Amino acid sequence: MIDSWLNVTFLHKNLAPAGQLLHDALSQKTAVMAFNFVNMEVVHGIISAANEGRRPVILQVSQSAIKYMGMNYLKAIVSAAAEESETPLVLHLDHGSSFEICKLCIDNGFTSVMIDASSLDFEDNISVTRKVVEYAKNFGASVEAELGTLHGIEDEVDTPRQKAKFTDPVEAAIFIEKTGITSLAVAIGTSHGPNKGIRGKAHISIDRLRQIKNEVGEFPLVLHGASSIYEDAVELCNKYGADIRDACGIDDADIRESVKYGIAKINVDTDLRIAFTGAIRRTLETNRSVIDMREYLKESTIAVQAMVTRKFASLP
């Protein structure tokens, strides 16, 4: 399959673009999980869970994660993951804010990028997105874009609730046709960060999603801000000194329902952050003599693997 791609210069021969995986997920009535990472331990946990569950997976990084790790260290971690992965693996840029950052990632072997020009007006969003798509075609890379706006804070994304805007179904169809994107992130009620609802209740508008699917047909849609913020994981963090208040996420049942209406990629970040942090806090609190980083990072890696496995189990 890899040999059929033209002009492919991916970071590693085992990495794949997202497009085919997402279309396969649509036909199989499931979705591909996409997990953000910022270090080796998180990647190790993700790959271990993916191998064990025989699930394809998308590793994705934000712009701030690239700054934190450095492109060369990031590439080395993902290259190692590609060697270890026994299932299809994608390297994806999450919320790229410009053509330039998308180009940088494609030039460095990413197999998929997201251009997020959703803060621009409709025509400007189309223009910027189409420019990224045209460049990505030369490398066989996939392109995700966003229409509508999610509220919340996560890395460099910071959108007040009052500026959030649901995706317009008719505009979505026009946008896909005019840009040639691989997938479209839709705003249907999810949000970034650990506080996804109002007064403790997060809600996905399945009606809006159904309307979008009716307009766009069998096209891969993406659900951002899809962490479930499980109560037991939050309680563990708080038990050992964290102060995560008013946390709520998306019910697994809502995730499964969304897949029925075209969601083929599901983004998860906060769930892994909570699992990782909770494990570190518990280890350091229950064994205060520990100074060997391998001790608490090992526990955090195990916690990430368990959370990824839990997220896989939430899929239909």
C-alpha cells in the first residue's frame, strides 16, 4: 500500500496518512482515536495500548508541544514508536494556525496536518485551507480543517464560550467541495479542557451532527474536545493533592452515538493528562522517598496505557 503513494517523504516508512484510515472507519461504523502527546512516556503508553488492542491510532501534537519537545526530539520519539507499532500509525499536527506551521510539519515528515483557520471568515478559511491542501498533495499528506468554533482552553487554543459557534451544515458541504480536505472538524457542543459543560453537564448536539451528515454524506468528520473526564480519574488526582474543580466531559454513550453520524476521528488530550498526573501524584505521595524519575514515570506510562485502552473500549 505504501508503495502506491507518490512523492511520499514521511518521517518513517511505517507511518500512514490519515485519509484511508478514516474512510475505513466510516465503512466499519467506528472511529480512529487521536491522542495528543508531549513526551516519550505518553507515546509509549499509547503504542502499548494500540498494539494490545490491535487498533490504529493517531499521534498528534499541538504547536506548543512542538516548541516544548523540539522538532528533532519529537521526530526521534515518533520514529521509535513507528518501529514498535504493530498497527497503522499516523503523525498529525493538531490546530495548526497558519500555512507556515503546516508546511513545516509536512516538510518534517508528518503524514497529516490540521489547518485551523476557523477564526477567519468563511471565504478566508477556504482560501487558507485550500493552500495547505495543495501543498500537502505533493507529499501524500492528509489535511483536516475546522468549521465552527469550540470554546475552552487547551495549549494554544483559547476561545471564550460566548465566541463558540456551531458548524453550519450547508456551509460544511460547500467548504469540503471548495477545499478538497481529507476530514472536517465540526463544532457540535464539545469543548477543550476539563470543564466541558455548563453546571456539570456536557452535551453533544446529535441533531446538528445529523444535519451536517445529511449535507456532506459519507465524509470523515472529527470530534475535538472529546475527553470523557472520568470521575474516578479526577478523584484520584484530587485525592493526592490536585484541585480539579467542576470537571465534566463527554459521556461514552454520546461518543458512540456520534459515530453513527459520521464522526471518524475522536480527539483526546485531557483524559491522558489527568491519568498521567494522577499516577505521578499517587506515587510521590505514597512513597515520599522516591527520587528516581523512572519509578513515577513508569507508573504514569502504565496509567496512560490503561486510559487509552479505556478510550478504545468506548468505541462501537
